[in-house]
Amino acid sequence: MQGEKLSDAIQYEKLALLIKDFFGYIDRNTAKVDANLPVFYGYVVSALDQSFPDISDEKYDRFLDSITFRVLYTSKNAGDPEYVRRVMTSAARLRKNRDNDPGLGIAAGLSLLRTGDYTHALGFLKNHWSVDAKIGMAVAWCHYQLSLREDNADQQSPVRRPGEKELLARETMLALAGAHPPVNPASLPEIEDPSFLETIFWEMIFNGLEWFPSEQWFVEEGLRNAGLTHNQAMRKRLLDIGAARFYTDKNVLRELYAYRLENRDASGAAAMVSQLLQQFPDDPEPVFLGLRLSLLTTRKITYHSFRKLATTRGISDESLALFDISFDLLMQQKPEALARIDEFGTDFPDLRYYATTLRYLAHDFFSGDEVRIRRAKKTLLDSVEQYCNEEIRRRDLPPVPAKISPGDRASPEH
């Protein structure tokens, strides 16, 4: 209903439907859109204003950027820089934020990149290399592709040395490793088929690892993207590289632990825990990982060994009590588990809400219904992992600085 303010979730869903409708219209009427760009964009803005009068400026502009990328994506003129500029002009005059926003430049640059016009693509993308890791990789890719053309033009040279363009690609990759931009699809226009960008990302990740073998960021960023895109093949490939080159790094060992656990390799996960315990003797996180592993294997001797170690690493009483409850539930020890849950609610009043949840889970654990038991196990283990991750996160936070009253501040003279 017009005039009614939509919740964020409903607005997101309705925006997705509207943009899908426009994508379909653009695909069916490409030539018509190209011939009447100002009219088409006026129609887009009219529909957006009518359907979403309270939309934020950021969402408004991103919608226009996504429409712009689709227009460029489907047009036969997408490789013509002059046509690209006309599209950008039509979209830019309707945006809320006309300055210092990378959306349109990224849309134009990616469109030209897809057509192989790397020189003009660089003109649009190079100033936005740090907005998003994938855009930075695209900039490096353009330099690299232009360098390959230089190589083809200079085939008579007996010794291959990196040319100017390849050096620019390497400099861009090194700058990305220093800047640590996010892999954040929300910063990009809506791209229905981002496979071309994924291909570029992965090629440049492995080029980066070849050019700079000791730069760990390429492994970490690749693993982050593999998780976002559910690319298990690339995840495995990067973990193999990480295990060979960065076997003393906690992040890599943690990822190897998770990967082996997901693949039901308990002995491999245990080996990662042992290595973490040796390399980080004062860190509680490896003990948390060992306790979680012992919940999955339900071996009493392993569990009690890690629990004893946990008491020496400063792990909170609440976490230990939660692990004890979980172990009793997984071992189907009903009286012990129910008694511990009652104690948990009494000993930790701030966590009574959690005790209530645990009682519901216990009811499923002892129901005799295999489906309910399976679901309860997954819910319990996920919950314990989230709780422990939060405790680890709190430990890693820098200390809060002491509050200083105005009268305590030193004067400039001092």
C-alpha cells in the first residue's frame, strides 16, 4: 500500500522483484532501451519513486547502478566507450549522490572489461581498486592482460622480463594485500551472473601467490571468497597451499581444522588441535576446538583431558558448564544432563534464558525420535560453537580505555 513504510526485509524482497522485472524488460527490449536512454531511465525512476517513496538514497542509487550494469551487460554497443558514457550520463543525472560514489564507474568499467576493452575499463575502475577486493583484482587483471599483449608484440626477446603493465599488475596486487579491502558483494551493482568476475578473482589470487609467495593475504582472501561462494574446490586448493607455506599461522590452522571436521576427518582435526596447542600454549582457543572435537567423538577420556586443560587456560565457568551439559546430552545421560541444566540456571542467573533453551533441547534428545535427536544435536553443537566464539571474541578485544573526566585532562602546556 502506497504511503505505508515497509520493513527492511519486505522492502528488500520487493526491490528484488522490481529489479528482476526491469532486467527482464531490458533483456527483451535491448535496442529500444539503447535508442531511448533518457526516457527509459525516467521510467525506472518513476517506478522506483512510486513503489518505494521512503527508500534510502543509498538503496536508490544502488538500484540505478544495477539497472545501468544490466543495460550495459545486454547491449551490443557495450564495447563502445562513447555509448558507455552516454549510459552513465543518463543514469548519473538521476542519482541522489552524484559525487564520490563508485557505483556507476564500477558498472561501466566491468562492462568494458567483459568486452575485452581493458584500456578503457581501467579508466573507470582504477580509482576504485580499494572499494572491494574483486574490483581491485579486476584492475590488476586489466594491467595483466595488457601485459600479455605486450609480450605477444615482443616475441623476439630471448629472455622474458616483466614489462611495465605486468609490473603495474603486481603493484596493484601488493597494494591490495596491504590495504585488505573486503570481499563484499553489497558494494557492487547487482550482477545476475558474476562468473566472469569470479574467474578474474581466482586467476589473480594464484598469480599473486606466484609473484609474492610469502604474502599470506592472498590465501586468507581466497578462503574468505571460497566460503562466500561455496567453492569447495578452491577452498581445498588454498588450504593445501596454506598448509605448505603458512603452517605456523593460527588462521590457516583454524581453517584446516574446520575443513577436516566438515569432511569427517577426526584424526586430521585432532592433529590441527595438537599443533595449535603446541604453538599457542597460552591461547584458550585451541582448547575450545579440542572440547568441540571431543563432543563430536564422544570419547570420555578425550573430553576429560581437554576439560582439565581448559581449567588452566582461564576458560569461563559458564563455558565449562555448557560443555558438561552438552557432553551428558550427547552421551544420553538423562539424570545428569537435567541436573546440570538446573544448576546452570541457578549458578548463572543472567543465562537462565539459555537454560530454558537447553531444557527444550534435552526433551528432544531423550524423545526416542531419531529425526528430533539429529536436529537437537545440530542445534546444540551450533549453539555451543557460537557461544564459545563469542567468548574468544571478547578476549581478543582491546581493553576499554579508562574514562577521564574533564578535570583530569592535562593542559596543553603540560
